[in-house]
Amino acid sequence: HGVGATLARKVKQQEMHVFPAPSAVSLAAARLGWALQDIETVSLHGRPLDLIRPLLQPRARILALTSDAEAPAAIARLLTELDFGASRLTILEALGGPSEDHRTIRADAFDLENINPLNVLAVEVESGPDARVLPLTSGLADHLFDHDGQITKREIRAITLSALAPRRGELLWDIGAGSGSIGIEWMLAHPSMRTIAIEADPIRAARIGRNAAVCGVPGLVVVEGSAPRALARLDTPDAIFIGGGGSDAGVLNAAIKALRPGGRLVANAVTLEMEALLLAQHTKLGGDLTRIAISRASPVGAMQAWRPAMPVTQWSWVKP
């Protein structure tokens, strides 16, 4: 968003001379006595406030670049709704200028007025017992996603994301996205990650967008439509996950064709029909074929016994 970065995209480096100056983040850290290597930073300038959600970890320190005078109050409301109301907020206004000011207040007691629109918000995170903390590993609890049962379950999701092997700046196609859980966790791996979720059902497609927002990745793109037709003209993916609709005519072949060389494709099968397709592709193209069976303990009368979930056959393949 900075003018320097904007000019650098338009003007050759040899034709520019940049005069460095302390950034707002550096000035804020200096005023607070915070070490830069120990803090999280997020730009909320012209961006959804939901981007702060993944950073809300107990005892974390966050510096948020805001858009205007209303942003600190909006962030305070969000923190309170998520049971981070005890967090300590410091508004650093007009940093480096003659009217510089700093004010501190708890998120759940926020009542500050006449805030300078040029402000940085510092957050010292304190979580309550019901705080929505997103774990830093893959395999988020299923209840963190709104779904109608069409969701890649937690343990299978963790294994699937391991096979997809996210790398910085990559794009994932999540075909038959259901609740969007795979694509959401792909984006949570790093702020540079991107996902296009393809979902034919309009209710599920809308739900994916909501799930992405509450999980802190509002930039996830939802394409409402059926594969393979909906795949036309999408950006070339670095990885593809097929979790639903993979047995429909042409879907698997279209995904294989679209994937860039060196890209990874992971497809999960529960039905015999989809499993047969994966067996055929494994015979033809190679890759890894894995059978995943998960059982959970549940009551049987006064005792406990293992109740198996439906087994999943997973084919993973790297395009040569």
C-alpha cells in the first residue's frame, strides 16, 4: 500500500532514488519497548479486519496498521466478541509528528473518542476461557467450521494437507470444497497462500465464504459451479485437492491437465466408484496410494469401544 512500493512497480529501479525513513511499525515498537522479532504485524489498511484472527494467540503482541479513526473501536469489538476482551490496546496516533499521542485501554472497555485517523494499534493479547484461538498446526477441530456434514474430517484433513505440502505463495484449487476446510487451512499456512474453492451447491458456496472470514482468510476465492466446466479460465494451480465430485465425468482428467509441472494433486475417495478411478490413475501415472482408517472411542452400554469412520483412499501425485 505504500507509495514507494507502488512507484517501484511502475518505475525502473535505476530511475528511482529511495530515501529510507523509520516505518510506523518501527516507531510504534520503539515507543512501546517491543522487540520487532517478537511481534506480529498485520496491515488492515483497506483490508478486512478478519485478517487479525489467526494472530490472536495467547500473550501475543500485535501491531496493526489501520485505515482510519474507526478501526480501533471495530477491532476492540471483534476482540470482545471472540473472548479476547481482556486484551490491552494501545493506540499510537500521529507517530513522529508534533501531535503524537498514545492511549491505552482494555478491548472490552473501549470508549476512546477523537482518535487521529493516522494511527497504529498495538494489541497485547489476553484470551478468555471461550476464546476462539486457531491452533498453529493443520487439522483444526471440525467445530471451528460451519458445515452440513460435507467436511474433510480433522484427522483426514491433517494428512491431506501434509500430502498437499503447501509452499510459500502457492495457489490451491479445492474442487468440491464442501465447507472449505482444506482451502482455509492451506491459506492459514502462510499469509502469501491463495485458494480457489470450487463448489456447485450455492448454500455450501456461501458457507465457504463465511468460514473463510471467521478463520481469518477472507481472501479465499469461491467459484460457484461444477467441475470441470467451472475450472475454465482459472489461474494455473500449484496444487489441487479433489474432495467432492471427483467421480463426475472429466473432473480428474481436467485437474491433471490444469496442474502445472511439479504441482501436487491429492484426491480422497470414500465411494467405491471414486476409489476405482484413483486405482486406475495410480496404475497409469504412479504416485502414492494410501488407505486411511480412523476409529474413535464411543460408549457401548457402560463401556467403551472403537467406532470406525468410513475409510478413505487417498491418491497423491506430483506432475512431472
